[in-house]
Amino acid sequence: MPAKPKVPCKHPGCPALVPSGSKYCEAHKALHPEEVRSAARRGYGSAWQKASRQFLRDVQPLCQECMKQGRYTKATVVDHIIPHRGDEKLFWDQENWQGLCKRCHDQKTRREDQTPLYHY
């Protein structure tokens, strides 16, 4: 059976080819730790689940983006307004949280992930 062809590294501007199923070459893998760690290892474990449910129930039960457009939609996701990128203090800062519906959260995350900031 033939092997799957290699695919380009997903790091912007990198021409290296990586095995199918991998995202980054060895040179860039360290720059993208969020891609390889599980959600629990990134901080989204049971403590986060409990805190986010409470936030949505008690503080912001409606999607903040939908409300700006005059729609009232139940918030189902707690979003970090400023992406924490592993900063634990920013991760737990409730001033940096907002309630969003899944659709708005996915759109916001896609916009942010299309132009990430890399620190070398």
C-alpha cells in the first residue's frame, strides 16, 4: 500500500514537508505548544468547567456579540477577550472573560488564529 504524501508545515512561510497527520516541522513544533497539548493540560480541566458554568449562569448568560446586533442568544462558551496564550494569570482573570454563543466564539477564534502573534 502506498504511503500518504507529506504535507507542508503549517507555520507561515515554512517550506518544509512533514508526514501526513503532523502539523509542524521539528523546527517550528516548539512555537506551537497549544496544538499538541490536550485541553486539560492547557488549563481547561474540571476547575475551568466549573468556573465557566458558574460565570455563564450568574454573570453573563447572554452572548455579548449577539447583543451588540440586537439579538438575544444564550451564551454557551466563556471566551477569553484577550487570548491568554498560556498566561495563567490572564487565563483566570474574569475581567478577561465574556459569554458567547458557539457560533460567535468560533468566528472570533478563527479571526484570531488566522493572524497569530509569534514570539521568537
